Amino acid sequence: MMITLAPDLAPGLKLVKSAQSQLDYSIELSAWVLRPIYLNSSHYIQSGGELTSSAHLLHSFVPFVIEGSILLVWPVQSWRQRLLLIALGLLTAALVVMATLPALLVGKLEVSFQDIAEAGQNPRLVPWFVDWMVFCELGGRWLLGIAAAWLCIQLQRGLLRT
């Protein structure tokens, strides 16, 4: 997904343990610049450099927690309905995390690029996924968790009716 968002970068991910706590992890993006990245008429990022950004790991799973909480307390009549809800919830939660985490990590890099680009003549256009990242960071991630739970409930009802 990150290669699709930023084809000029070669991304790599790793988990980084916090120095303060044994249970505190971050997910770190290390991206090598493959081709020069245009910022404005007088600035660009040269190829061969390494760029990094990170996000708190637990912060990435907020939609999963919201969706899971809704699905676990949703009233059902049988264990079969509950199992189907949980299975659908795991699938949709993975999709939501895949739709938000890459945009967050690459978007953090792009925001710093855009700050430089806007300071000069002929700045590059803001990539679309920066708006997606801002939406997710301003509460869209919570909304996605709720929408995913609603989707799971509707799918479960439809699948068990037939």
C-alpha cells in the first residue's frame, strides 16, 4: 500500500520498543528515496537518502478496539451469530488498519515535504492521501471503526437470513 501511495520511496517497517516502557511500541517507517522528489522550483529531495516516520502502535489499533467493542456487546441470539460477527469484525478491522496506517506513516513524511514546498515558488500539489490522513487523525478513524461494525452487523444479518 505504501508503494502505491509514494512510488518514489522504498518503504520498510519495523517495531521499535520504547526506552521508557517494556510494553510501549511504535511502528517505524524507514523509506529510501528512489528518485528525486520535487518540492518546489528550488528544492527537491535527492535520491539515496533515508526518511523515517513513526506512529504509536496502539494508536494504530483504535478502529479495531472501537469496532470490537461494538461487536462484542451487540445483542445476538446464538453463538453462531456471535462467531460470524467476530470473524467479520477481524476481517474488516484488518482492512480499516490497512487503509489508515500506511497513509498515516507516509502522510507524516508528506506533511514535512509540503511545509518546505509551500515556502518556495511553484510548490508541488498536495497528495490526496494527506487529506485522508488528516481526516483519519481528526476522528475519521473512530468513524471508520463504527462504520465497519455497522457493516459487519448488516452482513451477519444478511448471511444468516439466507
